[in-house]
Amino acid sequence: MLGLLVLAALRPLTAFAGTPVVHDVAAPAEVVKPWPEDAEPVRFRELVVGAPALRSGEDVVVCADLPPLGELPKRLEGAVSYGALDEAEGLYGDAIERLPCDPAVTSEALGRIGMLGGITAARRGEADTARLRFTEARTWHPSVAWSDDWPPDLRETFDSAAAGAPVALTIIPEGGVRIDGSPASAPARVAPGRHLVRVADQGMWVTVPPVDDALIVPLAYPVDSLGWMGDPTRRADLSALLATALGEGRYALVTDGTTTWAGTTGRTDWVETGGAVRTTDTPTKRSPVGAVLAVGGGVLALAGTAVASEAWLTADRYEKSPDPAWTFNQYSNARTRYTTGLVGAVAGAALAGTGVVVHVAGRF
């Protein structure tokens, strides 16, 4: 079907039933292309503000716009030292929530918080929770060591905590990644479990499964990265984002304004479809025709009303108290002016209404 498709604003992705047509146009645009009849326009720059996601579907918890840690670690250490276990448990929970929002957190600080959380759980009689927290502490900061200041009876629980075999965690797209407070390689090798990841100034807790996985971070994609589809070295990264946003294994079309590709999300074998594509980032300018019609019609309606009113009053006075000096022709002229003014008022109102409709529709 060769037709004109006007790209609309992005709808909730769950509402898409047709073929997604991903574009990079900021404003409403015209696209000429033999699209599928079930084409559904998707604005790319709204995809790149989506939530990060693991390909496996495991948990990703993003910073909830909380303040950084500040003095919280010191307060946690003080509560643990004084045996205020309920307070310590609450402070540990607060620290876990605020860690993704603190860009300055270090591996050492992270390991220390994990150790204090483990000691708190152990002293509360929660052995399994304590072992998990000790394991996280040793994962976040491998050189974390037991302190002689801590209860010696908890040392055995600490020593039994061991991280699993490392797996590969690929961050898509690559660049500027920190994991557990330290710069990360690509792909990163991490133990399964919860990790603090920061990409593109966005912090998050990521639960890594015991198998290789990939984390897609939409905010790390430039808004003009649709052109990656034409670059074999970057196409996989773009396709991974589309799979996360639109659904894995979904047929879609992508246009960067000059070239259009067709393929399946999550795969790299996309192909150019050819055909004419015309897009613009400039909103369509309204013609003054509608406004001129509206204003002109309004003036005509007012003038017609004024003429009709004057003529009606004149004729009405003659009918109520005939003036011998008036001739019949003068009376007839007043009636004619009244009819003419009335027609002008109605026509002006209709013209003004048409002008308003045309201007709002923006069709001329």
C-alpha cells in the first residue's frame, strides 16, 4: 500500500498490535513508504528513556531519586557497635535503597555496608540472611576482611559465605560502566547475585543469574543512534534495545530519515527495504488562510448585524408613527437594507466558523 502515514506520538508499548515502525522524528512528520497496513509508529527518542532490563528478565532496581549515603554508613556502624539491632536493620535497608543514587560510592564502602548488614542479621538470629549478606560483601569487595572487633562466634558464618563461579555480564551499549564501585571491563565477569551497576549516570541494583547475561540501558543510547542499524558493528546493540522495548523476536521497521530497514528484534540480520522515505523535524506550519477566513467572516458578521439593526429600527419607527415627509420608497429601502444586513451577518458567521475549523485542522 503506497500511502501517506502521519507519525503520531508514541503509545504505551503494550498497546501495539501491529508492526512497529521506529523513527527518530521529534515532531509530527510525513513518511512516504509502502508500509504494512498494520504499521504502528514508534518514536525512538521515547524508547531511550525506558527502564534498564536484563535479557534474562531478572530484577533491575533503579535509583528511586533518593539522596546519597551521606552519614548513613557511620550511623549504621554505630548502631551495630551498640547492639541496637532493630535500628541497624532499618539503617541497612535505607543504605541499600540509597546506594544506587550515590555516584561516589566505592568498593570498600560497599563491602563494609554488606559486612555490617551480615553482622546485624546474624545477631538477630537470621543465619541464612547473614550468610547471603556476607556473600554479597565479599562479592562487592573481594578483599574485605573480618575485624577482631566483631563477635568471634559469627566468624564461622562469614567464612562459609562464598561467591559462585563468575559469569559474563555484557552492558549494552558499552562505555563508562562501573560495577560495585569500580570501573568494569567489557564484558564484565561477576559472581551471580546482586550487584551495584552505574551506566550513563544511572545507578541500579542488578540481580545477575548464574548464566551469562546482558543488561540493556536505554539512557546510554544517543537519540540519533538509529543509524547504527547501518553499521554491522553496532547493529546488535540497537536490535537489543528494540527487543527490550518492543519485545524479543518481533518483526519491525526502522527508519533514520534516509534509509529504512526491516528485521526481527534481537537479531542482526536486518535488511534495507528500499523505497522513498521523507521525514522532517520541523513541525508543519499553518497557512494563514484559516485565520483570514475567520477574521474576515467575523468582520462581515459584525457589519451585517450593524446594518440590519439600523434598518430595522428605522423601518420600525415609520410603521409606528408614519412621517408624511417619508415616501414609500424610503421605507422600502430601509426594509431592503435590513434584509441585506441580515444575510451578511449570517454569511459572515458561517465564514468565520469555517475559518476556525480550517485553522484548527491546519489543513490549508
